[in-house]
Amino acid sequence: MSEYIFKLPDLGEGTVESEIGEWNVKVGDMVAEDSIVGTMMTDKAAVELNSPVSGKVLSLAGEPGDKVAVGAPLVVFETDGQAAGKESLPADPDPGQPEQARKLPDAVEPRPAVQNGKVITSPAIRRRAREAGIDLSTVPGSGAGGRIMKSDFDEFLKSKTSGKAPMQPVRRPTKTEEIKVIGLRRVIAERMTEANRQIPHFAYVEEIDITELEALRQHLNSKKTDSSERLTLLPFLGLALIRALRDFPQCNTTYDQSRNVLLRHGAVHLGIATQTPDGLKVPVVINAEDRSIEDLSNEIKRVSVAAKNNTAKKNELSGSTITITSLGKLGGIVSTPVINMPEVAIIGVNKAVERPVVVNGQVTIRLMMNLSSSFDHRFVDGYDAAAMIQKIKEMLEHPATIFIG
């Protein structure tokens, strides 16, 4: 017998360390070669790791939430001696091979998440569910927030084979649970804390009459036979924002704190704050200023879906110059969006509601919506912030002007 040390491979994206997401094995388990031993978390995705050998697990690097450096021991196996001396670090990739096409010798690519925000589980269980033809929404989860644990899935699979109903997890509402802040949730917490600590936020809220805009949107959608191509309000707001930024370029800026330099961008790389099963992500529409209303709409949908199912590319999750955030039907009346560093502005969309307003001295019912936006007061003066939102208001209330010029 001999020991084999499985070291954490390079997971790409320039990472020097990764966070343990979940273990699929424990000390003492017998593991077959290529079986999944656990999941490591990067800032962008969960990556499953396969065992390079068959053997008995002697030790694990830590608990979920602990960080492990690339090249450091991750799992120590007891083997029959044939694998002794092998290196578990991946070989250098072929420099001519595209980044997304490279395969990690001891890891598999991130798996798409189930398209259901209520189903929370690991990529390993998602893969097992696909192979077994099981709908994860039917599997009861006993973890935090209903998370489906390995034991839950094993019990469900066992019950399906035997024909017996699976045991429902016992939920005790009065019990206090400890939930480690790990993975994307940890990244979100760190970035939000840093943004609030570093940026003096200036909030500006304005109400907008979008009655005419909604009439135009419905008219355009009535011409579309494919429901997936129908327009939401976001691409109209995106185009109006792009037009307004021509007059207020100081809002299409990022701040390089390390050099104390403002980078004023000619192109508009539009961030779309998106809620996903893993937490908030900001996929990016590159060169939004060059797109038509239909193209912008389709690209917003594409990158948002890619963020939700973990198929977004690295360059689609970074590099935005200004962000739009919307809570959709939960938009409320007013919100206070946190700026997406290193940007200096974020435009927040609230819920559209019909209510009585005075128009030309008469009370009438109009479709009203608030924009709740935040600006970095170090670099955007309050007057300029208000003037830009007024420019957007004018275009949205007279939507033909969005397309003129």
C-alpha cells in the first residue's frame, strides 16, 4: 500500500486558490477512479473534481468554505501502490487551444444548473439526476433553504428503486441553523461591503409616465409570431440610457482605484443585474451602443439565461461600464441599488403601475414607473445625475425620440 496525494489543479480564470463547496466523500470511503470527490468554487462557477485513482480516502483538505491553494494537497488516498509517485497537477495547456476548449485532467467542466430557483443542489447531484432521468423538483431536500444533499438524493433514488415513498425530511422551524457564507454568496457579500465602504452613493428617484412606451411595445410585439422575441421594457431603457450617455459621458466611467484614474469609455458595455439560483450576477451586453432594439433585446435575454444556467463565458460576466438592475414585478416604489464597482452609476427599475395623475389639468389613469438610480458622488455631481435621468425620462415618455438621430 502507498499514499497518493491529489493536488488541487488549476481551475482556470487565473485563480490561485479555490473554495471548497461540497465533499462527495468522507475519510474512510473507498473511491473508484474518475468518481466525483467534491466541488470547488471559483468566483464564476462550481467545478466538480474527479478522483485520479482508486483507493481509500485518508484525509481531506478542509471543510466547505475553506480555501485551498492551487497545487496544495486536496485529498490523500491509500492505493495499492501502482499509482504512487504520479503527479496530480494538470499539464500546461496548449497555448494554441482556445480557453473554453481546454480540459482539466482531474476536473470536469461546470455543469448547468437546473432552471428553477427553488432547486438548490450541487453539480454532481444535477448530473446524477440527469443520468437517472429524475426531476430534481420532486426530490425533498433537508439542507439549508431546502438544498438537496447527497443523502437526500441517495434516499430518493433508493426509494424509487424499491417502490417505497421517500422519507420526508424533518423540518424544525424553531431550530437554529448555521449556514456558511461560501462560494458566490461570499463574493457578493465582499463586493457589496466594499462598494458601500468605498463609494459615497448619491440616490436619485424620478417617476416616468410610460403609457406611450407601453403602447409602442405592445404594438411591436403584436407583429412577432415567436413569443421568445417579444420585447420587454429593458431594451427601450437600454437604448434611452445609451443615447443619454452621449451627453453625460462621466456616467459611462469606471474608476481604477489602484492608479487613481477614471476611465471614460466610448463603448457602452451594459451590465444586466440578474438573479440566479446561485445569487446575483451581472452578465454584460458588449457594445450595446451598436445594437438595434431587437438585437439588444435578444442579447439581454441570452446573457441573462447564460448567467442563470452557468454557461456564461468569462468575458460575459465582467467588464461592464454601467449597469441596469430591475426587480421586475417585485420592483416596489423605490429602491436603493448598490453601485457595481468599479462603475460609477447604476440605473434601477421599479414596478410599473396604473394610477391617477393630472394631465393637462385633468385627472386620468396613466401607467407610471419609477427609476431609482445611484451615482458615485465623488465623480458624478448631483446636478449631472439628475439631468441624465431627466434626459432618459424625456425619451421614455416620448418613445419615438429614442430612435431619432
